[in-house]
Amino acid sequence: MDEEMKSLHKNETWELVQLPKGKKAIGCKWVYAKKTESLGKDNVRFKARLVAKGYAQKEGIDYNEVFSPVVKHSSIRILLALVAQFDLELAQLDVKTAFLHGDLEEEIYMSRPEGFKVLGKENWVCKLQKSLYGLKQSPRQWYKRFDRFMIGQKYTRSHFDHCVYFRKLQDGTFIYLLLYVDDMLIACKSKVEIDRLKTQLSNEFEMKDLGEARKILGMEIERDRAKGKISLCQKQYLKKVLHRFGMNENSKPVSTPLAPHFKLSASMSPKTGEESHFMAQIPYASVVGSLMYAMVCTRPDISQAVSIVSRYMHNPGKGHWQAVKWILRYILGTVDVGLLFQQDKVTGQCVVGYVDSDYAGDLDKRRSTTGFVFSIAGGPVSWRSILQSTVALSTTEAEYMAVTEAIKEAIWLQGLLDDFGVQQDHVDVHCDSQSAIYLAKNQVHHARTKHIDVRFHFVREIIDEGDILLQKIGTADNPADMLTKPVSLLKFKHCLDLIGICKVC
């Protein structure tokens, strides 16, 4: 607590004043935590943090805008792929008390912290001059302050991800910085340039140098520089999830995320009070939320299964819960599975995409499923398994709508890579539907497709411009197949091998 107060005073977070008439002071409280240090260290750090009771703030008086961007997980994976491909240095930094660096634009008063009184000023309050943890606008103010600093250091903010900063150096190479609230990844060919940026950041903010990147956002980074490999997994996180929800060594693992015999629909939702009472005791939403985080970070293999079970979070039944437990049993046998990026002299830095759809697979509204995955340096960097927004009237239409989503993602990836200094003439997107490819390339089947929404036809313009090449691939060799429906074990393992998902930690 003393450390935290020293930091607050050093940063001139507030000044003591008498509360003006008509103003209200929001409260504050101490929050205590034990933090485990980075991988390979067993020591525990005790931490105290003063947090403002931001829930008492009133919009328009105490705050206006609160949105603050964070770096996309896809951007982190792309950076790691480029680090593996070009053998870059990779460093990690952490900002101590990041939110205390933001400048406040509103007039906010806060009650005095418990345990720290000044004689003669017992009834005075803190007039906040800098943002504080707990305030609704704190993340936004910190980001604005950091953004101003980076722009001032001649860095460019990416148009495709506002938490990606880069600068071209004199030798033609680049230095990159990715920001996720107070966590930073820095990559560059030159260690000297990384040290220079660290010094600039330390002069402006109170920083903690974590050395070579080992762990970020619960994702463990392992690097074999001699072999040009970087792996990304969530072994520790998944072990905690399994332990939390009662999956132990006595549970029986399974080989696929979801078996074909699971035919999930809304009809499985509770129909009696007894069923509803039983499901109320089940932590369904907590389990699905935990699995969803793993899916977003490092586990495209569970995307389709998690996508299905998440549709019934508002009213899950016993059948839905059985499916969730099946996914946990799959995770139990694959906690050490993750993503592998490795140097590839032929096509390493190029983005390659695969797209597929499952026609009318949803049993409730007969909507189709879109699945796509994009890889760089032999590992997946972006993937999605999602129910289409409208009902498709044919397999061709479902595939065409899936191609549209994949091409939008391909455009974004190409733009971000361009900012990273990686030039790619076109992105190859592989689709296993010949009719969808014909439809995307020219106005065939017009009478049968004129009802398709205009927003899907922008694909034709993109393909005409040559930015995206839509190519045919056999269904057997399309890894996106596992993102649209449950597949056999043999096919599932083949899909994982195609995009570099394997045991890594």
C-alpha cells in the first residue's frame, strides 16, 4: 500500500482540496492481489492497488467517452509469425500503473484513501488530476496519452489496428510495437533499436522490462531460434479451466471437439421447472466463456464446437451441457496443443486462406455455417466459425456468402501486412465449391442468384482488381472443413496438420 501511495504521489495523481458546493466525491477502495511472475519463476509478488469506485460516476458529468482500443489477437499472431519468418528480436514490456499516466479532462473529486490521513485536513477530498484505476475513462485516457507519445517519437499508427505502431529504419527494416492496455510486444531485427525504444519509453513512463517475450495475455510463447520456430499455447490456462470445472485425471479424454451424434437445438432447452432448477446449478456460461477465450487465442480446433454451444447460453439444457463436457474432455487430452510458426523460405511470409461452409446445418433456423482460416509461416493467424446472418437457399449461395466473409478478412490481413512492410501482390483464398468460384468471378446463374444481397457481390469487384485470387481446392485438403461441422477423427487430424496445429508445449 505504501508503494502504491508513493507511486500516486510521484505521479501527482491528485491534490487535496475542500469539496466545492454542489459537487459529490466518489469513493475508493484498496484491492489486494498475489501475482505470479513470468514463466520459470515461482516467487509470488504481493500487490495493493487503489481503485476509484467508478460505478458512482454519472455520464455527461464525470465522463463522456470511454472506448479504448486494444491490439487484436490476430495482430499478435501475425507479429509472432513474422518474428519466426525473419528471425527478429522479440521483447516484452509492462507499464507500471499504466492508468495513472492518463490526463483527466473532467473535474472529478474522490474521498481520501483509507489508512492515509493528513493531520488538519481530515475532511478534505482528492481532486483528481490524473486518471485512476476504476474510473470509467481511465483506459481511454491512458491510450490517448500513449498514442500521443508514440506519434511524437515518429512512429506510425496502423490504419488496420490502432494499437499497432511501426517505424521504418534507415536500413529498410522495421521496428514494431503492439499495445494491449499496459502490455507491450516489441519486435525488430536490431537489438540496439529495441533498447533505444525501451529507453524512450522508460523516460516517459514507469516501465518494467520483462526481457524476451515468454507470456502475454495467458498465451505462452516458446522459441527455438536455431530451428526458426515459435510456438504459442495456453497450457497453464487450460489446466486451470479443467481444474476449476472438475475435470481431473480420472476423466476420459476424447479425440474430437464435438462428435457427430450431438444434434444440438433449442428443443433441448429445459421444459420443466425441475430441469430449469438443475441447469441453474450448472456453470454453463462460465465454462463456455472460458473455452471461448482459448478459442480466440490459440485453439482454432475448438471454434466450431464452441460456436455451437454458445448459441444456447441464454437457456441451456442437459443435452447442451453434455456437449460442453465433451469439449472439456477433448481439451483434457490436448492441453499441450497450440500454434506453430516456422521459417519457410518458399511461402512463409505470404497469407494463405481457406474457406468453407456447411449448408443449413443449424437445426433451429436452418442457417448455414461459415468457416475460414488464414495462415502465415505455416501457422494459423486468423480464423472464424460463425452462423450466417441470413438463410441460404442453396449450397452455392452458402459457399458464396462464406467466401465474402473470408475475402473481407483477407483484405484486412493484406492491409495490416502492408503496414508491417510485407508486400504481397495478392492473397490466395482456397474454396472447395466450383460453383461459388464461378459466381464470384462472373455473372453466371443470374436468374437464380439475383435475390442475393448486394453486399455479397462486392467480392466480384475485389477479384476483378486482382487483390484476391479465389482458387479451387479439394474438400479433402480444405482445413476450413473442421470449422463448419463435426468431422471424422482422420479428417480432423488431417485438417490440424494442414495449418500447423500440433503439440507444442
